Amino acid sequence: MIEKIFQLTGRLVQIVIQNPSDLQHVIGTANWAAGEIFDPVADTRTFKHVNVLDICEGTQRWTLQSFPSVGASVSPMECAALAALAHLVNAKAIFEFGTYKGVSTTQLALNVAEGGMVYTLDLPEDHPAYTLPIPKPEERAIAAEGGKGILIPRDLLNKVTFLSADSATFDEAPYLESMDLVFVDAAHSYEYVKNDSEKGWKMLRPGGVIAWHDCVASHRDVVKYLKECGHDIKLVGGTALAYSIKP
Ligand SMILES: C[S@@+](CC[C@H](N)C(=O)[O-])C[C@H]1O[C@@H](n2cnc3c(N)ncnc32)[C@H](O)[C@@H]1O
């Protein structure tokens, strides 16, 4: 450890001498890592980490669709993880909290089993009111945006059922234990993550899989809930995607 600290100090001094503006990159990376560790509630290192290729054994044919960068959506590696999870449970019925433009919905629709359906829930566009707190202004701005599901290719629309409601008032009763895969990615406040996860868990069949986006220090409430919920949580390496299999 001491040796590494000396090495780092030497390199930092060298960077300051050569080109001090390069420090920005080093400090940015270090700050991000320190943020992960600084707050024990947000520290994701305690979760079991799984390689995306180890989610399901053998080889599968995943189908992914790329999009020009869409903020607040799953990354390409997370798209692959969602595809792997769909294949892991041979998902025929999938429920998603948080459609937004449809990037993750598309990956789910591409990998749902033959004859299957993706149910995706978002706030009504003409009345995007919600009942539980959403403290982050950037999340409230996304919630108020129109064009939900707009990027989903037309040829996949027969595999997608759009549901329009505040997840806090959404009634999960008609879907109990009917879902093979649930994906939680709507509002990220503690109250909403708890609400959506508990409803999602009830909708999941035994042996089904529930996944959460944004299991990362910058979404402290997501990490906090996942640590408290008591499920066996795994985090997919190189992503902010966590999942758990219902016993
Ligand atoms: C982070 S985006 C989802 C991104 C999407 N899963 C993807 O990867 O492409 C969150 C979405 O959740 C929706 N949302 C926020 N609060 C909600 C609520 N209370 N009920 C239903 N949907 C909500 C927002 O309108 C927004 O479209």
C-alpha cells in the first residue's frame, strides 16, 4: 500500500510539472471512486459482482439495438445484461417500471421469448403527476418529458403493452406472480424504489428475476434500498445493473 501511495505521489508531481491540466482526469476519477467509498450507505462493493457472461451458462443469441446516446437510459453493457437476464429465465412476461424513450423496453422486447409481452409503465403524458417524493430536479424534468416509448421500433410494438400510471397508485393485483422478469427503473427516490420493488416482487413468479438500474453511489437511495431489502443481490460488473432471483 505504502509503495503504491509513493508511486501515485510521484506521478502526481510529474503531471503537475509536465501539464497540470491533466490532473483534472486523475482527480475526476479519484473523486468518483472516493465518493463510492466515502458514504458507507452508497458503497456498492459489498454486493456480489457477476460478469455479464456468467449470468447464464453456455451461449445464447442475444439481440440488441443501439441508439444514438439517450440520457438517463441503460448503457450498451446494461442492454446486454438485460438480454442475458431475459434468456436466463426464458422470459415470456416482462414488466418494466420506467419506459422513458424506450431504449430498455426495446432490448426487452427483442429478447422476450416467442409470443411473449413486455408491459412497460410510465406516468401519463398529459398528467405526469406523482404522489411520492422525487427530490432530484433532473428526475422531475425527465418525468415531465413527453415522447415516452418514442424510440421503440414499430415492428416491436406488438410485443409491448404501454401502461400509464403513477407507480405509487398502480394496482399490481392483476399481475401477481405472473412475471418472469421485472425491471425497476422509474423514479429513484427511496420511497419510489421501495414501492416499485415491492410491487415488482409480488408480480414476479418464483424463479423469476428482478433487476434494478442505477445501483451506483450517485443514486444513494437505490443502493440503500437494495442493502435493506433482504434479497440476494448481485451487481453486474461494469454496469449499474443489480438483480436478484426470487426463490
Ligand atoms: C430513468 S427513466 C427510464 C429509462 C429507461 N428505463 C431506459 O433505460 O431507457 C425514468 C422514467 O420513469 C418515469 N417515472 C418517474 N416517476 C414515475 C412514477 N411515479 N410512475 C411511473 N413512471 C415514473 C419517468 O417519466 C421516466 O420516463
